[in-house]
Amino acid sequence: MTEFDRFDQNARARGILIDTNLIVLLIVGSVNRDCIPFFKRTRQYTPADWDLLTGILEQIPRRYAVPHILSEVSGLTDLKGPELDIARDILHN
């Protein structure tokens, strides 16, 4: 069994902790996948990165974040107008 196989098996059983940057990517891409390369906090990512992230997360039933990460994400997802409301709903859920 490779290291990745062990990680994958462990992640599927126990879940994973998602860091700030990946949650921001997840939220921005969920609001508007096409703005990922243009939003200041996600410029280093592509829509394909969002596809990969969501594909991985679909296979891991338990996802965790600690309160200080969520607080930071809230401040970093400074979208405008109705996109901000959608981002806040996603973060809340």
C-alpha cells in the first residue's frame, strides 16, 4: 500500500481538515467558477483546480474546519453584491 493509499483510506474513514485557502477556493468557485482566476484571493488557482477539489471532497464524507479558519475565510471572501450573499450562505452551510 502506498502512502497515498493510506492517506486516502484514512481520509475516507476519519475525514480531513480543510485549510483557509482551499475553503476560499471552494466558496468562490461555488459562487462563480469563472471568476476564480480573477478574484484576488484565488488568482493562483484555476477552474480545473476547483473541479479537482470538489471531486476529492465529494469522496470524503467528513470535512472539518476550526473556528479561526472559518473566521479568516469570512474576511477573505470579500465578494461584492449578490455574490457576497451567496458566499455567506455557502460558508454558513
